[in-house]
Amino acid sequence: MVEEIESNKQNPHFTPNVSHKYASALVNIKGLGVKTFSYLIPEEMKDKIQIGQAILVPFGRQGLINAFCVGFSDYLPGDFKVKKINKILDETPLFSIDYLKLLEWVANYYCCDLVTVLNAAIPLKLIEKAAKTEFAVEFVTFDNATKRQREVLELLKEMGKTPLIIFEKMAKTTRATIKKLEELGCIKLTQEELYRNPLDILKITEREPLFELSGEQKTVYDGISKTIKNNSSAQILLHGVTASGKTEVYFKLIDDTIKAGKNVLFLAPEIALASQLTKRLAKKFGTEDVAIWHSSISDGERYDVWQKLYKNEIKILAGARSAVFAPLKNIGLIIIDEEHEGAYKQTTPTPRYDARVVARKLAEFHNCPLLLGSATPDVSTYYRALNSGNLFELKHRYNNAKVPPVSVINMQDYGRAAYKNVISKPLQTEISETLEKGQQVILLINRRGFATFTQCQACGHVIECPNCAIPMIWHAKDGYLKCHYCNHISYFPDFCPECGSDAFKISGTGTQKIEQYIKDLFPDKNVERIDSDILVRKGEHIRLLERFQKGDIDILVGTQMIAKGLDNPNVTLVGVISADASFNLPDFRASERGFQLLTQVAGRAGRGEFAGKVLFQTYNPDFYALESAKSQNYSEFFQTEIAAREEFDYPPFSQIIRLIISSLNNFRAEKSAQEIALRLCTMIEKFGISERLEVLGPTPCVIERINSQYRFQILIKNKLGDKGHQFVSSFLSKVIMPKDIKLSIDVDPLDIL
Ligand code: ADP
Ligand code: ZN
Ligand code: ZN
């Protein structure tokens, strides 16, 4: 019987060889998803077929379907007879062997198979081969047109031949009007191959010159240029406070790169930011050379940009994380802005890749520099930059605008006097005074914190695990404190080990409750809340932000969502209700996250003509990350943080590979997790690498159950680099999970909750 055979997932060959009998074809099948299957290469195709070519293959009852050639082999996984490739659709490949090699590296790093990565990297529409013909519209005459129609026609005349969809958006007109105009003979519609550039809609005609750099910016720019000259593949960090003009420095470097005949990849953490950035780039460098790439551009646009990239017709590609997989050629510089942002990591679906990790490898492949920028860099990035001497800093805002001063309110002094234990007197007073002046207030409720940590009300001490240096979680049901990394158990302390007080508190308050308290305190003011509950109602979040921007809302209460991006010059007070909440999460990145959050939210105050103020309420004013956030001193924060990371072998001193084993059946999930951990440990011992590949757990996840699934985790601290990933990957490929148990793998997880 002739059938479709799934290709061997490990190690396909990338270079064709006349002896190769079979090709691996990447297909997208309804119901099956993206997969690779083996096909026989007909004799006459042997000297033509290449990686990245679009091919036509027979598939079951569906007849002939489109596919991509992604590998070659001499053998099949068993004794099968396979079908033949029908045709090479296009001799020019759409991706290269190097491109596939990069994806293969990614698959190894994230302990998943190549097909999973291919699926994330190559747009489905490419596989199905999107029809690229589209309607274009062209001006013919003004005769017979009404006044309103004339306006539309004038625009069209000026624009020349334009893709119909783009013209409709530009002219804010409808398909009915277009039809009418065609009937009148005023315009001509043609169907043809047109390049769809989403930037055309910006209609930028004149280019702006680059700004002259300020003294500090110039020094940094010179330093970076020199570093790149000495080491073409340097990985550089630009640490600059918000509004210091990092973007202007990037632009100068982009200009240099383009002038040297190379291309630039520029990543931003979110689609909205990528779009803003693209506009800025298009203004400086022209729409022709700039393209945008993210998950929300249309399939047609994606298809077109891909082809342009492959033909080396784009000089600057800006985009969100998925742009790291776009096939930009001849890269001379990769820039990652706001590099500390969690959004660079894909959490679902698999592969759970981090665009920053992929970009590091991509830079290696192109032997080009990688430039990361942030006001609050990732601790690992900062560590690497410091050690390689590739750290550059912008310490002042452009034009020397002031960063607002921060005061810390010790809730130990105010706790009882505070309204409902939530809003201290000084914060209440500040809010009243700000509102009296007609200015606006942001109140951050730090909900990353859980209600279950145990804190001394007298000195702020939080009970931590002696092995892992993370807060212990209170298990009311069992009556003990437990570490969710290593299972260490201890009983509820009678006295605080730091100060001897017995005033321990297990607490936490939800955002809704706090919103209500604030409404009670300021009954005649407009108070609104933004958090993930609100986000469920689509668009609500944007509407609230717009109302806040217009001044319709006096006090905006919210979670970390309100910490970034907001640029409202009338906001002069930022209050943080529970500044220490993030620090108490059972996660080794808690301090880093908390520091970043507080620094970013502080930056929302006093951006306009009025000076700003920031107040942090806390039970733990001496905590190092809070002190550093108060003084906005990154390097001080870093020194303490990196010492703790080193002591406990956390990143950057290891990489974390997290396995989650989940099932509806608690017992089966746990048993299965134990089995995997045991087998993994045995194998690690056998190879004598237990020093460099440390296994922790299994333990129940902090969030013990999601969607009725009981969750257990195994944490692997890898100090073997790529070899460690290979080891874990090959171990896992041999693990067969029963149907009712799910195993998921997360390399460099964002959190371990
Ligand atoms: P960052 O990226 O560090 O947050 P930006 O590059 O966005 O900062 O700069 C903040 C503001 O200052 C922007 O409006 C920018 O145009 C302006 N700016 C920065 N540097 C200069 C400069 N050298 N000349 C003129 N304007 C500048
Ligand atoms: Zn104490
Ligand atoms: Zn522990």
C-alpha cells in the first residue's frame, strides 16, 4: 500500500545529494495541522530540488496539495512505499538552508521538534500559497462625478495606481462607492500582482532628517560604533533611563548599517509599540525600505513581505517577537528595544521561544552585532554586558527633564491608621491635594503578589525557604508552610526570627475591593479600575485609557497593566498600594520584576509641565530592591540581585528548564512526575553530570490546579549550555506519556508559578 509517512523528526539532511531518495515535505492538513511527510524524489527532479522550494505533493483524498521541501534522507522509518513529488512549483526557494539550521537550533534549545518550530516560523499562508493577485484601482476621469466623488477621485489621481484595499482605507470610502465610480467610468479596476505594504497607508512623502545627538548620546553612539568596529558580532546593552533618547541612538546606528549596504532587524515587545516604531522609522528612512511584521498583519501582507525579504528588497524590518523568524537577508544589525519585557517570550502555544534568545543565535549566524536597550534591563543581559565590557549608559533624560522623586511610606507606622489598612494618611492627603489642583492620579495595585505569604507586621520579614530563598507558601488545609521549589516544610512560626514579634499576617486584598475603598474615600470623584478582569470585555481597556487621557477619570486604579506606556502629562501623582507584593512571590525573578514594575510606574508621573510625585506604601521599606527602586539606582539593585542569583545558581548562572506534568487525576499526575524525575536523575547519574544538570522536584506548582488539571513541576538547572538542552531533549523524546497525562516543557520560563 502506498501511504503518507511522517518524516523522521530528528536530523534531516539539508543539502541535497543525488543519492538521496526522499524529501521531507512540510504540509498543512485540515485537522492534522502542520506536519512533515516523506515523498520519493523522481529521477528528473534530483538535480533541481532544493530546501525552501514550494512543491506539489499528493495527499490522501485531498489530491494534490502545496508543500515545502524541508529536508532529505536516504531511508524511511520503516518498510513503506511512498508517493512521488508531483512538481516543483517554484525553483526559487522561499527560505534558505541557514534559515532551517537556525530553526533546528531553536528546536534543540526549546527541547521540541523541528516541525513545531517550523509551524511557528513559517506563515500558514505561505504553505497554502496565498493567491497574490489583487484588485488595483486607477484614476481615469472626473467626468460625471458628483462633488463628494470628486474628492475621492482627486486623492486617487494623486496616489496613482493603488491596491484597492489600501485605497479604500485611505479615502475612507466603501466598496459600493468604488463600484459606482467604476460604472461611471471614472476609475479602472484591474486584477494583478501587487506588493501589499501596510505602510503605504501612512502616506509619508517627505523624509525627516535624523536629530543631532546630544553630548551624552554622542558619547554612547561613538562607543557603540567603536565596539562594533572591533568586534562585528558584539552583543551590546544600551541602558538608558526613560526618555533619554535611546531611539535616536538606534537611528544613527541604523543609518550607518544601511549606508554600509546591510539590513536591520528591529524588535519591539508589543504590536502597538512595533507600529509606533515603524511609523518613526518610515519617516526617517522612507516607506520603500521599511516593512513591519507581527502576528496581526494580514495573510496577504505577510506573504508579500516575506517575498520581498527573500528578494532582499527590505532594508529595515520592524516587528514584534515573531519578526525574529522573518527571512530578512544580509542582516548587519539587530536591535531589541525594551529588552526586559516578558512579551518577547511566547508562552502558548509551543514552541515557548524567547525572541531575544533566537536573536542572539541569529546574530551569530549573520556575524552581526546585537544591540539591546532598556531602562530596567534583564539581570542576565546586564550581567553579560558588564562582563564583556559592552555596557553603555544614558543617565539623563533628553533636555535634562526631571525624573519624579519617590517617597516610601512605612505601613508599619500607618497600618492601623490607614483607611481599611489600605490607604495611609499621607497618601490620602496627597491624593486630595492633587485632585484639588485638577490633576490626575494613578494608583497601582500590585497583584502579582499572592495572599498566602507570611509576613511579620513588625519588621516586614517574610518567611523564606532555607534552600531556595523564595517565600514559603501557607497551606491552610495542612497547617504548614511549604516551599514550592523543593518541598521543604516548616510550621507557622511562633515568633519572628528577625525581631521576635508574634505579629504574623497572611494577607492580600483584591483589586475590586481596593477600588471600592477608594470610591468610598473620594465619593464625588471619578474612579475607574483596569485589570485583567476588565480586559475580558474587549476594547474596554482602551476606552478607559482614552477617557483617562481626556481627563474624564480622576483616579485610575489598576494592576501592572497601567505601569507602562501611559503618557498623560496631567498625571502628577503615582501611588503604589502594596509596593512589596511582587517581591514576595515564590519565584526567583520576583525582586527583578518588582524593581522593574516600580521603576516603570514611577516614570508615569510628571511627564508634562507639572512636577510629579511618587509614593510607595510598604511593610518592608528596607528591602534592597525597593530601596533601589526608590533611588532609581539600577546598578545598586543589580549588585545585590546578582550575588543572590550566584549563590543559588539561578540564571544567568544556570538555565532553567521546567517540566510541567498535569492530569485531571492528582495522584496519577504526581506519580508520573515522580517517575520522570527518577528516570531523569538516574540517567544524569549514569553520565556523571549531576553537578551540572541539577534536578529539583517534582513539587506541586504554586498554582496547583488550572482548568481542573493538577499540576506538578520538575525544575532542571542546566549548567551545560546547549549540551544540557540536547541531553534533556533526547531524554524526553523517549518518554511516552499515557493519554490522560500531559507533559509540557518550558525553557527559561517567565515564572515558575
Ligand atoms: P527613549 O527611547 O530613551 O525612551 P526617545 O528616543 O523616545 O527616548 O526620546 C524621548 C524624546 O526626546 C523623544 O520625543 C525624542 O524625539 C526626543 N529626543 C531625544 N533625543 C533627541 C535629540 N538628540 N534631538 C532632538 N530630540 C530628541
Ligand atoms: Zn519581625
Ligand atoms: Zn525550597
